[in-house]
Amino acid sequence: MDANRSQLWIISVGVLHALLIFRINRAMERFWEGTGLLHQMRGEWFDAVSCCVTFTRGSIATRYEDTMKFRHTIVRLMSLCHGSALGEIGGEDSDFCETIDAAGLSDLTQHHLTECAEVLHFNRVEVLLHMIQSLITHNLDNGVLRVQPPILSRVYQTLSRGFVNLLNAKKIADTRFPFPFSQLISGLLLVHVVMLPILLSAVIAEVWLATTLTFIPIFSMCCLNYIGVELENPFGRDDNDLPLKHFQAEMNNCLLMLLHHSADFMAGVSKQRCIVDIHDIREAMRVTSMESWLQETIAKAATSSTDAPAKGSEVLHEDSTDSATISDFEVDAYGGHVIEKVHPIFPGARRDEEKLQSTTLLQGIDQVVAALMGIRQAIEVQSEDVGRSIDNFAALAVNLRKGGEICDDHVLEDDESHDAGFTLAWDCGIPLHEALG
């Protein structure tokens, strides 16, 4: 058999490469689709809980206990639901992900969840979603949720969309790569491993070269196959799987934000600093961008200068007998009071810090002025070159007119002004120095 012209070997290698490319493409699609579905599921469910918490703002003043009870209950149920969903698609138990104080739920609620999962063998995520929807409907009837039912229907829609994303993620986890394709790839890889050394040894006489050319393609194709196997199921605890515990930690952090006392904070604008006119806003944005550029320039000047920090540190040690304090002002988000925090720093540090800042500012301004001067000089040089070129071409046109050597294609009419242009010398074939001479 001629190794160089074996059609059977070429076909087998081509089929193997096509199957490997197909498997890698499908694996990458499943991996990216899996991570996208998990993020969409978390976004939908958090949006539903956030809307419910927002809808209880109207009743928090009159029914504070009922409102806080509803908030804490729905947050714990959603954290438990999200963790159970990740554990389900990851093939783990319900304790796979950390949840927000599941023990804080009532005994009757915990007993119901245990009975549905262990005795009745119901799906844990579906049970929790049904409990969340029942809790929302119950508090709507009791007046805790002060919102119109058509608006509240959006919450049920987001809950259902999140559950659909979960089912699509389970589809990826439950549906493996087709077994016939896997067997065919494994068989062709085995044939390749056995036959490639034999064929290359018949073609290549050098042992080291035949060994190298045998190892590289076999190793590459095996690596591609194993990478496809790892990426086909992105859920689990392997190193190459998606970080499900990290997703649960992000969800818990978002839900805990809804239980914070600042969840009902109302944002506003400052009466003194707020700009109303749209033109003034645009001008302020332009000035802000210029200030940002200037600050970046000053920061670069400060980092490039190495003498200023050393001098500042020396002054700190010299003024050890002085005392200074720095006052920090904070605004209370609820009361609107200004709180001053005074804390001591190194002696003499305030004066030295101001001196260092002024020095750094002057250095930055000097660099900006130098850059602007360079730009102005470059513009002046360019303008002088352009003016000199125009004078040269004008003189060339005058000399050509006087010598009567104007080309036929560039003859000016009698009624045209002699100052209305010039003729290019290279169109007439006359050198520039001869025309000007």
C-alpha cells in the first residue's frame, strides 16, 4: 500500500476532523447557552422579588410588621428556590448551595417542603415557585401589596420566564452528546493512533522526525475530543464547569439588598446643584470631560515625578511637633443631617499634603502649557509652509505667462483675471527651478 496515495486513509482522517469540529462547536454552543440561561433565570427571579418589595412601600407605614414579614418570607423562599434550581441542574442535593436563613421559615413551611420532596416526590423548585405565587396573591388580597392586578401580573410573567430558562438549562444537562457520534470519534481516534505511526515510519526514515510528526496530530486530536467532553455539560463541580456556588452567592447578595433598611430610599436631585436647562447640562458635560482630561494629565505628571513624595516624607518628620486633623463629612441618607467625623493624622500632614498637591498641580499645568505651545508652533510651521508653497506656485504661473510657455490645456481666457489661479509646472514639463529662475 502506498502511504502517500492511500485514499482510505485520507477519507478516515477527513471524517475524524469533521466530527471533532462538529463536537467542539456543539460543546461551545451548549456552554455559552448554559451560562446565558443561568444569568437570565437569576435576572428574572430577582426582578420579580424586587417588584414585590417595591409594591409594599405604600403599606410599610400602616402595616409595618405584615410588610416586613412578607419581605423576609419571599426573600428566603426565592433564595431557596434559586439554590434548589442550581442544585437540580448541577446534579447535586438541595444543600449544594448556600441559602438565606432557610431555618428562619416557619415550622409548618419547612414541614411542607420536606413532605413534598421526600414523601410525595414533588419537584422542589416547582413547589417553591407555587408557594411564592400563593404568597404574593395572599398579600395582594390582604392589602400589603398596594398595586393594581394588571401591573402585578408582570411579576407572575417574570417568574414563569425564569422557570422556562431553568427548564432550558435542564435540557442541556439532561441531553448528552449523541452516543453514536461519540463511539465513531473514539473508534477513529483509536485507528489513527495505531495506523499513523506505521504509515509515517514507511514514509520518513528519521526516527525522531517520525516520532514528532506522530505525536503532535494524535495529541491535538485527543485534546480536542476531551475538551468537547468537558464543555458539553457546563453544570457540576468540575474545574471547567460553571461556578454555580458563585451564581448563588450573587443571588443571595442581591436579595439581601432588598432587606436592607435603605431599600425604601427615594432618590432625588439637589436644589442648589441641579442644572435644569439642557444647554447648560451639555456645557457642564463638556467642562467635566475637560476636567477629567486635565486630572489624568496631572496624575501622569505626579506618577512620573519621584522627588515630590520623598520631600513630603521629609517634611513629615521635620514637623513632628505640630498637630493636625482631617474632617470628613457624610450626609445621612434618611435624616438629611451632615455628620462630621474628625480623626487625627500624622503631625503637620495637612500643610505638607497641601504643599505637595500644589506642587503636583503646577507640574501638571506646566506640562499642559508645554503641549499646547508645541501644538501652536506646529500649526505656525505648517501655515508658513503652505504660504511659501502658494507664493512659489504663483511665481511659477507668472513666469510661465511671461515666457509664453503655457500648455494648451491650461491656457487662460482673456476675460479671466491673471490673479485667479496658477498653472501647474509639471503639466507643462518645466522644472520648478527653471520656471522660477
